[in-house]
Amino acid sequence: MARFDKIAVMEKIGSTGMVPVFYNKDVEVAKKVVKACYDGGVRAFEFTNRGDFAHEVFAEVIKFAAEECPEMAMGVGSVVDPATAALYIQMGACFVVGPLFNPEIARICNRRLVPYTPGCGSISEVGAAQEVGCDLCKVFPGDVLGPAFVKGLRAPMPWSRLMVTGGVKPTQENLEGWFKAGVYCVGMGSNLFPKEVIAAEDWGKISELCAGALQIIREIRR
């Protein structure tokens, strides 16, 4: 069962404005990254379902987070079918994210009051997702659609809460472009976790990158 309900999860995502997106098959590396993000101020973390036995890694990491990162809402990403969503929800996932919109996943998540954030590439997809209860929709791929898509969508649909993922960078220029266009939050992956930093096990650098990005977001929102 999720440690945080839908309202609490949305508040964590909205208050920080950033959700790190990460996967590693090594349980210990994943634990260190989650803790580094937590130390940097992150309060919602998306572990992507990408490798073989990814759910087994998640099972260990979410138990670790409950002890070492008590205010962290752990979610799962790259979910494309309801069976996978149900599997991760059973392990305690606080939110579910996907690269596409599958209304059957919404049914599974709504039954347990777990937020579902589907990937949407058109205004019609966002509208359809909202109709089945998706409070937050993911604009994906962000580097293809661009901030103009977000601004254009929110003109006729200003109530929309959008998270952009894909091409988001922890820089003033990039983040300013997205937040001024109207995103609710950003999902950030490889640019927050440089391969050389992970290889060097420089967890302090990960914390620094997270803290820096969160500070930029706070300043933009003022």
C-alpha cells in the first residue's frame, strides 16, 4: 500500500516542481541515488521500469526509502499496461507514470487512489486522460514538443497540470522556458544523473545537482 495518498503525492510533486527519473539494475546504486536526491531536497522520485527484474530492484529500494528517506514518495515510470501498474502498486508505489496514455491503467490506479500520470503528445490525449481522472499529465517527449506546446495547450485549458519529461536540463535557461510556459513540474533523467558521476559514485554531486535545480525552480516561481 502506498505510504502517501494522492493529495500528499501531488503536494510533494507540486511544491518541489521536480521529479528525478532514474533506473539502475544495481540495487545498491539505486539506493545511493535515491538517498542523494533526498539529501538534495527531492521529495518525489520516479524509478523507471526498464530492465529485467526491475520490480525486484524497486521492492528493495522502496523499503530502503521508507527507512532512510521518510518523506520521499516513491513512484514507478515507463508503465504501459495495467498488470505492471498493479504489480508496482502492490509493492507500495505512490504514483505511476507512463510514456503513453492507457485508460486501463487509470482504472487500476483510481481503484487504489494512486495518481496516474500518462504520457501525452496531443491536446486530445490530455483531454481524454483528464476525463478518466488523471490530475497530472506528462508532456512527452518534451524535447520534441517544446514549451510552445505547453503554452498553447494551457491557453484553452488553463486548469491543466502538466509534467514535462524528455530533454529537461538543470539549467536556468531550460527550466525557465518550461515553467514560464506553464508546466506544473518537470521530470528529469540523464541530465541530472551524468554517467561519469554515477560511475565515480560521487553521490554528493547528485545531491548538488538536485539542490541546484530545485533552487532555480524556486526562483523562477517567485
